[in-house]
Amino acid sequence: MPDHPTPHGATAISKARLEFLYDGIFAIAMTILVLELKVPDLQDHRSIGELLGALRHQGSTFFSYGLSLTMLGMFWYRHNRQYGHFRFITRSMLVLQLLQLGFAAFFPFCAALWGRYPTNNLSTLLYIGCIMAHQWCSLAQWAAANRAGAIEGDSVDATYKAIRKRNLVGSIILTAFFAYYLVQVLG
Amino acid sequence: MPDHPTPHGATAISKARLEFLYDGIFAIAMTILVLELKVPDLQDHRSIGELLGALRHQGSTFFSYGLSLTMLGMFWYRHNRQYGHFRFITRSMLVLQLLQLGFAAFFPFCAALWGRYPTNNLSTLLYIGCIMAHQWCSLAQWAAANRAGAIEGDSVDATYKAIRKRNLVGSIILTAFFAYYLVQVLG
Amino acid sequence: MPDHPTPHGATAISKARLEFLYDGIFAIAMTILVLELKVPDLQDHRSIGELLGALRHQGSTFFSYGLSLTMLGMFWYRHNRQYGHFRFITRSMLVLQLLQLGFAAFFPFCAALWGRYPTNNLSTLLYIGCIMAHQWCSLAQWAAANRAGAIEGDSVDATYKAIRKRNLVGSIILTAFFAYYLVQVLG
Amino acid sequence: MPDHPTPHGATAISKARLEFLYDGIFAIAMTILVLELKVPDLQDHRSIGELLGALRHQGSTFFSYGLSLTMLGMFWYRHNRQYGHFRFITRSMLVLQLLQLGFAAFFPFCAALWGRYPTNNLSTLLYIGCIMAHQWCSLAQWAAANRAGAIEGDSVDATYKAIRKRNLVGSIILTAFFAYYLVQVLG
């Protein structure tokens, strides 16, 4: 294995700014999810029953909202842990990161679509597909970081293998769900 | 009481990034509140009276906008004070923080709903409930920080007790209001 | 004049986080201004003339968009300069800053309203009023910083007087415009 | 060539805050692009064929979305590289940067317009024009930085010439496309 010096100076990609872009996109995605929840039009402004009925009618949108917010929170937490392990960011890690951010930015649309049509297999497929793609990007970034020697710590190999195993299990479960719904949509 | 060493290295949750996510979500929530204020459709583009009437018609939305902006500003100030006391962030504090951010992200919907239907007890209940839940998360985070030994300073116990008292009073008042409106809605 | 020690530790308001909140709200306000520009509905999708006509119809909205973006950019630049002079942030400076952020968050609504009804004196009054209020908050923050001894530098008094003069001129001009339109609206 | 001392203290423009504003505007622009993708209205909520047809109908909007996200990601990467070379920010660099941010904030509108009318030469002209203007601002900022002595490194002249060459090629290609569509629109 070759030596892996840390890139420095103007050639380096700023890890702080990349984390910042990630945090910014997540903060916005988590907040604009709420734009899908619509204030209903009521005939009787004081009627509790009418408002309750109108909100219940959007029930699946509220469920999708809650689940999607939780997913984004979990993604953010994992990213926080992941970037704590990286010493620097290479170009291929950056490309994977921007690709992953693309899926994160696309997620509010999938959440809105699935919230409106939860029983439609195609919207379920898109929702799971977006999460799955995000997850594979994360795994690929780990692999790219390992190849470039960007993982910090004394026992890099053991750390990396434990992380890869845990991430692979999640990725495979998501891919299985994705495949199931793909068969439903295609069949 | 056991020793409380500060977590370090890759195991630690980045306090700076968590503050950043919080600030980002608050900046966005404070700014997208404005999207609920609608530019009215006027027949006579130059008529001051017609525009004034149309804006007055949205009066309660403007009131809810102003109050909600003030609430978010106050929450932000308190969070600033709170995180000034924390030496590090544990996993349970993080979970409570993400839960709290969920309520903050949900707040613009509650503000829009209440702005449209200020005399509807259910929309009032949701508005107060969202603030109350945010407040309880804050209190729970203090308790979690205290248990984990994450509070900074010489006289931790006295500081914590003074803070807990002040926060409890606010939480109990909010819960009393919530209970009152819950009875109205259920009755 | 009393001694002005820098506040420190948990009692201090984080200047970095306040700048962050400011920058976040400005970034969002500058970006959501664009949501007021609507993609027109065309009969003939390929017709250049029809699209040009539809965009020209929104001409005043485009003008308001450009002007408002410029205003926000100028405000941001001035704030950058202002905070470069502050050593710390007191509670009253924070309150003024949050009030100012409230006007900044409200600005996209004023810009949208004025873009739609540029010949309506009330919408012009609101647009100028929002800028004027933002400007007065800035001046008040300078005064509060001066009183608290938060201005950095060797020749504080000379610096402050020069700044106050420049800011006062701007504030007075804006207030004169505001008064003119107020008379139009009331008369 | 005169000496170029680094500006310091309160006179300096905070490079960190300017990067922050840039990152914030980009995070938001990348995320609100998704608001142009609309959840379709379906008659049969479970019908895969109907949903697929409705999404295909928005095909060009999805294409514009993907391309625009990629463009913004590329711009961000280049800006990251660019600011890694700058030692400080002068006033003229700031003005160019704010102008560039104006084009970035305007980009979601161009993307939405072009996604809806991809065969309309005027919407294509606006889309390319916005990218071209952003690119020229970048080149002008390099030139301003070079003149002010703000470029970091040992071999500033060689670095600057290589960068200028690469940027010029991109700018000229974009301008050629812009000119082609301008002729189509005017003709």
C-alpha cells in the first residue's frame, strides 16, 4: 500500500465547506417538506369537526412527512459520524458526495408524491429508490475514502470493515425492498 | 457520581455542526413563514382602499406571522444560551435535539393554520402544542445533559437547578394552556 | 465612562452564531425572492413572441426582483462591515438584531407586493417602510454597541461619529420618502 | 508592481462569511429547484400507468432539474477551488461575487422556464445566458484578484495564466452558444 499524504493548500477541497453545504441542504430539505402540508379551506372557520376531517384527509401526507423528517435526521446523524472519520476529501469522494446531495435534494418530491399516493407502487418505488441511492452513495464514499487512505485512526482496517458490514446490511435490505416494488411496477 | 470524561475523536458528535443544523433550520423556518402571506388580487391596481381591505382580510395571518417570528427568535436565543452551557453532546441529547428540530420545522404549518383559523380551537391547540413540545424537548435536553455531566461551569448543580426551575415554569404554563384547549376540542 | 469588560463564557451571546443566523436568513430571503417570478402558461410552446409578451407582462415584478436583490446584497455588505467593528454582542444589541432580521424576513413579501402593484402608493409605502425600519435597527444597534463599549479599535469615538453620520443621512432620506408616501396614502 | 499587503481588522471583508453566504445561496437554490416538480393529480390513486404517464409528461422538467442540479454542483466545486486561491477579498471582488450570486439566485427561475418550454429558443437563451453571466463573473473575479495581489502561492503568474486560459475557453464556448440562440430569437 502506498503512502497517503494529506492534500494541502489550494489543491485541497475544503471539508468544512462541504459539510456546510451538506448541512445547509439538509436543513432546507427538512424544512421545505412542510410546504407539502396544505392549510385546508373550511366552510365554517370555527368547526373543529370540519378541520379534523380535512387534516385526516391528508393523513398519509402527515405520515410521509413524519417518516421523511426522521429519515433525513438519521441520514444527517450518520453523515456526521462518517465525516468524523475522514481526514480529507478527494475528488472522487466529492463527486459521490454531490451525487448523494442530489438525491437528498430530490427527496422532498418523493416524500410529497408518496404522501399523496401511498398505495401506488410506483410512488413507493421512487421513495425507496431515493433512500437506497442515498445509502449506496454513502457506502461508495466509504470505499473511496478507504482506497485514498482518508480514514482516520489507528486501526483503520478493522474500523472500515465494521462500518462496511453495517452499511452493507442496510443497503441490501433497501435494495431487496426496491427490487420487490420494481417487480410489482414492471409486472 | 461517576467521572464524566469528554468524548473525543471520531466518536464525538460535532457540536458545531449540530448548532449549524439548528441555526439553518431556524433561519429557513423564520423566512418561509412569509410564504403564507399572499399578494392579493386587485381589480384596480392603484386603489389604496382595495389593497388595504385585502391586507386587513389577512389580518390574523399577519398577527400569527409576527407572533411566530417572535417565538422563533426567542427559541433561538434560548438555544444559544443553552448550548453555551454544554461541553459536549451525547447520543440521547442528539435524539432530543433532532426531535425538537422536527417540531421547529413543523411550526410554519401550525402558524399558517392558526393564522387562517384563529377562532378554531383545534388550530389553537396545534399551535400551542407545537410550542409546548418544543419546550419540553428543551427541558429534557437539560436533564440529559445534567445526567451525562455535559454542563460546563464551577457550580453545575446550582446552575442546573436555576435553569430547570425557570424552564419548568414555562413548560407548565404552556401545558396548562394546552390542556385547556384540549378540553375545548374534546368536549 | 465605566470600564467595559468583554463578556465571556456561558453568559456571552455567540457572535458567530448570530452572524450565521443573519447570513442564513439573507441567503434564504435572496433566494426565495425568485419564487415570485412565475413561469407563464403558453398556448404555443415554441412561440418566442408569446413568451416575451408574458415575461414583459411581469416586467415590474422583474424590476422589483432585481432591485430587492441589490438592496439585500447592500444590507449584507453593510452588516459585514458593522459586525467587523463589534467586539461582543449585548442583550439589547441582540434584540435589535432579531428585530432587524424580522424586517429582512418580511422583505420578500413587500418585494412581491410592490412588484405586482408598483403604482399603488400603499405597496410603495410598505416597501420603503420595510427598508427604513431595517436601516433604523442598524443605527440603533450602532448606538447600543457604543453605549456598551462593544466597538473595537483605537479611535472609537471618531469611528462611531463617522459611521453615525453616514447612517443618519441614509435613514433620514428613507424616512423622508416614507413620510411622502404616508401623506399620499392618508390623504 | 506595487506591494500588496493583506487588509486586516475591521476594514477587511470576512472571507468566511462571504463563502458562507455563497454556500447558503447554493444550498437553497439546489433545494428549491425541486419545487418546480409537481405532484400530479391522479384519477385512480393506485394506477401505475397513470402516474408514469403524468411523470413522463413532466419529462423535460425532470431533465432540466437533473442538469441544473449538476450545473450548480459544478459551480460550487469551482468556487471552492477558486476561493482556496484567494488570500483576501477586495471591494471589487465582493461586488463581482454579489453579482454572481444574483445570477445563481435567478437560476431556479431559468431552470423552471426551460424545463417547461425546452423547445422555445427564448427560454433556452435565458438558461444559457444565466450560466454564461455566472461564468464571466467568475473570470472577472480572477482578474480582480490578480490585480489586487489576492492570489496565494509561489508561482502566482503561472497559476493565474493557467486558470485564466481554462476559464476563458469555457466562457467563450458558452458565449458562442448564447450568440447562436440570440440570433435565433432576434431573427
